[in-house]
Amino acid sequence: MGEVEIVPAILVKDREGFSRKLLLVAPYVSRVQIDVMDGKFVPNRTLQPEDFPPIPKGLLVEYHLMVENPLEYVKKIGRKGAIYELHLESLGDVAAEIREVKKMGGRVALAISPDTPVEGLLPYLKEIEHVLVMTVYPGFSGQSYIPRMEEKMRWLAKRGMTVEVDGGIGIGSAKSAASAGATLLGVASGIFAKSDMKKAIAELEKDAES
């Protein structure tokens, strides 16, 4: 098991909430995940790219695109060097769309929802940074972790893939996901529902590495 990194996941509907959450965690992490939802691919809708406030320099940004036309969103965001997490379920010609994001200066990860078989990723593993395994159904924060997703994590880790998980990660599930091969843990309410962000992140790291 590699070293585990906690990735705060920012799921907000307004610019003020976005800025506040970013500033709260930026001193304690090297990357953040920004959840982008269009109200179509998933029932929820978040702040849209044209309204994003500035992001502190030095942070690696993952844009988790839970949207119907992810390439349109990559164009709107336009942040070179960022990682764009594209849902396998939202793509047509997967290989072509991965190439297109790279042409735009982005790095690419693929995400899969709980009901999507992990084997569908096999042709693309060499072309991407990591796989984001959803451990809840995408759309809303605060759901319970789905343990059976650990089979997907183990399958990917065996093939040398970096695995990120997202959904229901807290004390206990952080350790469980890390034991199954996840090294990036996307966490929303497990950090932002706490009063002390620094302590919450440190406790999650400790749990994952125990």
C-alpha cells in the first residue's frame, strides 16, 4: 500500500461557500477535488465553472465532472495541468475523448459509479492518471460508504493503477478503502462537517495508514 493522501471534495452551490471551503483546507493539503454537477447526469446541481472563484496557486485540482457533456465543461474550465475526472458512463468514444482533454492541456482520470463494472476500464488504464471509484451513488454528500466497491479497488490496484475513492469516507472506511488499495481518499462531510479541518485531515490520514 502506497502513502495515502486525503483530498478534500468541495461540493457547493454558491461562490462564497466555494471560497470558504477552499481557504479552510488549502494550508493542509496538496490537492482538492471540485465536484461539478449539471442536474442532468445526477439530480443535483452545483456552482457552474463560469462562477468559480480563483483557486490558490500550488494546489493540484481535480475536477470531478458528474455531467452529461464533460468535454464542454473541460473547455469552460480551461485549467491546464488540472486532472479532469470523466465518468465512463458519460462518454461515447472514450479513447478519443481522453485524447481531446490531453490536447486541451488537461490530465485525465476516469470515474465509475457503483453499478458500472470495473472491467470496462481495462482498455484505457495506460492512458490515464488514476481511477476514481465511487463508493456512493454520485450526486449528494453525506451518504454511507458501499463496502462492496473494495473489490473494484483491489482489481485496479493489482493492475498497478492509482485508485481514488469518493463517498462516505470517514474514520473506519478510510482504513478499509486504503487496505483495498486506494491511495487517494476524496472526503467531503468527513472534513467539512468537523470544526477543526486540520485535525480532521490528520485523523483520516492516521486511520488510513493504521
